[in-house]
Amino acid sequence: MKPNETEPAPGGTERVKRGVPEGMWLRCPQCKATVFRKEAEKRLNVCPDCDYHFYLPARERIRQLLDEDSFEEWFTDLAPCDPLEFKDRVPYAERLRAEQGKTGMLDAAVVGRGFVRGRPVVFGVTDFAFMAGSMGSVVGEKLTRAAEEATRSRLPLILVSGSGGGARMQEGILSLMQMAKVSSALARFDQAGGLYVSILTNPTMGGVAASFALQGDLTLAEPGALIGFAGKRTIKNTVRLELPEGFQTSEFLFQHGFIDRIVHRKDLRTEIARIIDYCER
Ligand SMILES: [Zn+2]
């Protein structure tokens, strides 16, 4: 019996979109192969057949990029609230509780301090599994404080974006102002001579792409990541032109000078260390 007959193929793009589905097998959304989960995990959650980079939870990203047990997490008590008492299909407060239960996180960002091959850094990551990694007050505040700590301690700042959700509409203007707030903190960090390396992963969209994710001194991206501001359909309906094939992928953006380098997940850690050495000397 073929593996995908023992259980419904977990792939369906719908489910892959919201993180790696549970089960022994994964379906690769790129080459459609059925992949043994353990095999993908051994390769840092990359498809063994076509190199598709699967979703990676924040904790796993920290484990892959930072030296073992070197991460010290900051601001762990920052929790989201619901000042607008926003309600779409479900009340925001209820949605938050559900996302917290599902992910074990209070909100979508994790920041702190750690080491990359022995080099101290301030590190932050946004996790797609929590409300598509969207930036509300907590994500904005954590990233701002991370930039401020990096400024104070004169350490390189490394941020990994996995934010397909952009700004978090459930927090309205309080969410939108995070774009300006994080950007200001990054500008002060830049004026102080700090090194900021931004790493874009699949997907990085909307208000996140329009703020901190694309303000790095160096912008790296994982292969095949979806990166952009508005979605393809929205742009098409607005400009009414045929859009180039794959215009919101890492590869297209690299060719057009929008990002500096595409780095395979297995090389990211070494690449960050190399960049720090190159820039800090
Ligand atoms: Zn594949």
C-alpha cells in the first residue's frame, strides 16, 4: 500500500499553509511527492526531492540557527489584548486564546539573545503558525525592544520573518503603528552603526514586508519564499496587467536586486556568521 493511501494526504495546500500537518508523511506542495516526515526533519524540514523549504516553527528556527542552549528569551510576559473588542468571524479575544492553545505561544514573535557559531547576537523570529505571523502590538513591541537592546549592547540584530499575515487587522491602527515604531527603532540602531541582517522566509507579506523585513543592511531569503506586499490577485485587479510569472518569489526578487542573497536553510547559520565577521571587522 502506498503511504498516501493509509491516510488522507495531509498536504492539501490549505493545511500546509498553516504549518506542517501532523502525521508520518508530508506532501510536498512543490513537487507533490509524499515525503517521510522524519526524512524531511533530518534535512531541516526541506523536501529531499526538490529542496522545497517547509514551514519551520520559531523554536525549531532558534535551534537551527543559534548555538545549542545559547538562547536567552526576553519579554516573555508580553501578551496581546483586545482594545478594540474586534470581531470578525470570531471575536479576536477568542481567536487569541485558540492560537495560544494551538501554538503554546502568547503571540507570534520570539526575541532574545544568543550565539551564532560563537558570535553574540540579538535574535528575533516571527512564527507563521500564530495568526499567520501577523504583526500586532506584541510583535511590534518585542521587535522594537530587540532593536533597542541591540543598540544598547552594540550587538548585531538578526530577524527572521515568517509573516504571511502582514499587519494584524484585528488591532486596527494599533497594529499599523507598529510598522512606524519598529522602523524608527531600526533607524536609530542604524545611526548607531548597528548591523541588521533580515532573513525572509515563506511567506513574508503585507505590513511586515513593508517595514522591518525589508529594512535590513543585508536581506537574505530562503529559496522559493513568497515575498511581497499585496497579494497577486489584488495587484492584478488594480493594475489590470498580466503579471510576470513568479514575481513574488525569492528568485525573482533576487534577480531584480530587491534582496541580496538566496541562502539554503542548511547554509544559513554559516552565512550569518560569515556576514557578521565581514561587517564587524
Ligand atoms: Zn518536493
